[in-house]
Amino acid sequence: MPLNPLTGQFEDYVDPQANEPLAMRMMGAAPGISASLGMSSRRGANTLMRGGYFDDASRRATRRASYQVFQNGSLTPTPATRKSFLFGSRRFADDAAARGSGKMAFAKTSRVNNAFYRPRNLSRFHSLSVFGASEGSSLYTYAQGHRLFNKTEKFGMGALRNAAGVGAGEAAFGPGLFAAVSAGRRMDLRGVGNVDDFGLRIQRLATMNNPAMLESKLTTIPMLASMNNVTPSVYDKAMLSLRAGGTEARGVAGNLLASSMAGKGTQYLGGYFRGAQGFARAGGLSEAAEKGALRAVSHLDEAFAKIGIKTSAQTALEGGVLKNLTGKQILKTIGTSGGAKVLGARAAAMAIPGLQFVAAASFVYDLGKMAGEVVKSGINLARDANKSLQGSINKPMFGMGYKDTEAAATSRARGVMAIQNSRLNARSVLGSEAAMMASHFG
């Protein structure tokens, strides 16, 4: 602790940031872009797995009406199922019903989802509506960056639009790709939990983004005009597999998530991730998502053909790359363009949940630092206000509160001795000069 020479008191070291404004100190502690993106995608994955916290009430209310379809033998969802896209809270249900006319309170839902003084916002979003297609809509979505790629043909976007079957003027991408990849991977490892709840969430997403996967197809047999053949919808066949359980259900949940995202481009990329994980034949893939999954398999087949590997790509992906290929073969595969894409997508799908957890921890830590700056500023303000209020009441009449110490007393004693010695030396010199002058002048 340094000694202040003006007051004679020991004082604390001065923090160099103490004089910076609160806003600047909070900006210095704000979360980075990578932590924010990781946190948002983790919240999105949790919302896909459990639903929004405003969806829970409607989920319980509509569960019975929605899942009577398997009791009467019908594979087509009931009208109650199709109209069950609610948000749990009346005000959000009204806003959702009016979203087509632009009455959705975007600012209100943005505030609800990003006010982190509500602990539940650190875990998930208010509703599955954040994954809706945002082009021309007033629905709130946490990911606005995809709009930049909807309007460009650069960076391979034109080829991707063609591969995914995106029509002219149609938005290719929507929010939630990495959230769907993460949630699909977690469901592959842990399961979907309650199948009814999961099916209801998929119906809500598909109603917004891809209604075709809920529609059954009616095919007329030419030779027997009176007989019709009903082809179950993608959703119905996938839900039957999930209810059956066992190996038939493996990978189906993640495929349904990829198929129910907004935009055919997003579905295509989601399907590519699913194909790279070995679930191209698991079921639950929409047309665009299936194209992406099959493209991943064909990329790896082309890579195997270049380096002379006889193993089928589908077999290698389904059984595990490490189990079906040697280390040397894996390195050769990575050396090819298609092989690097597929194995990179497979590794990314496995790593994204862990990276999201690390990003979320970093994000929460940064928020804690920002809150700490506010608390510290409040404490300093209260301390300064207390000193100002006291004024000169507690100050001593003399010495400004100086308190003597042994070191200070010793220093003063040495100074006094030095002064006395210098005076004695001066007197001696003056006496000698006076004696010489007296002897000369008499």
C-alpha cells in the first residue's frame, strides 16, 4: 500500500479502469461473436428437443386430440392436429394467428427472448415459431444472417439452390440449421423422450415450413379405377418407425428435424449432415433433405472410387468410419474433395453439441462479468455518496487525520540530526574565519 505524502496515510492502489465509464467497461466484458452464436444455437437445439417455454401449455392441452390417429387405424393426422400450432400464451397465439397481416409484435418477442434477467432465456426460446421462415414475415427469429445468402448467387449458392430444388424467387434458407444438427445428434444418442410430444413439435414445425411432409398421397391404380392406393406421408411413416422403436427408429428423429426446417436449402444441408452420419436410409427425410443425404453418400462413393476402396460408402457411414476403414484409408479419403466434405460434416455434427456447451459457458461467464461491473459501479457510487454526505464531520481539526508511525518518526529524527550537524559545521567555519580576521586587523 503506497503512502500518500499529502495526507500521510496509506492508500489502496488505484485501478486504471476506475475512471472509465460503465458503458465502456461493460462493452469490454461483452460476449464475443462466436460465444453468442454458440449460445443461440444451443438454445435453439434445446427448444427443438423440449419445445418453447410458452409452448408447454398448448402441448399438454392438444396431446390427446392430436394423437388419436393411431387408434382408429388412420395414418392421416386429424384436423385438430393440423390446427394445434399454438404458443401456450394467449397473447402469442393471437400474434401467431395474425402474422400473415403483419401484426406480430416483433419487438415484443425479441425482448421476451433476449431479456437475460429471466433465467429460462438462458436455456431455450419462447416458442418453436423462432424457426419459421422469416422472409416477408413479422415472426421473430434469432438467426437473421441467413437472409444474406437468400439473395446472392455467389459462394456456390446458385449451385446449392439448383441441387436443393429451390424455385425462382423462393427463399432457400431459414433459421435453425446448426440447432437442428445438434438436436438431431443428441436425439440419436439419448432418444426423443415422449414420442407424442416430439411428434407434436414436428407437426408445428412442418406446418410452418414444410407442409408437404404431412400430406398423404392418393394414387389411382389405372387398371382398377375404383381402387385407390394411399401413400402415407413422410411424417406418418417416420412416426410409425419411432413408435415401433428398436433399430427401425435409429436416426429417424434427426431426419424429421432436418426435414421440418425452413427453406429447401436448409433442408438440403441438414440432410447432407444426416447422410454423413449414416442415416440416409433411416426414413423421415423430405424430398430436399433426401437429396442432401444421398449427395453425401455419393460424394464418399466418388472419393472411394478415386483411391481404390471397395467398401460401400453407405456401409462405411452406417457402421462407423473408424470401424470400416483403416487410418491410412481415412487419410486418403480426407485428401479428396468429396471425402473431406463428408467426413468434415460427420465430425462437425458430432462436435457441435460439445462446442455449443463451451460457447454457452463462455457466454454466461461474460454476462457475469458485465453484471459484476454494474454491481461494482453501484458499490463505488454508494461509497462516494457516503463520503460526500459525511463532509468534514469526521475530519480532525489539525493534521487532516495524520497518524504517526515509527518509520516516519525515525525519518524525522534523522533529518533533525542532519540539520543540527550542518549548523554546527557552519558555526565552526565562521569561527575560524573570524579568528583570522581579528588577528590581522587587531
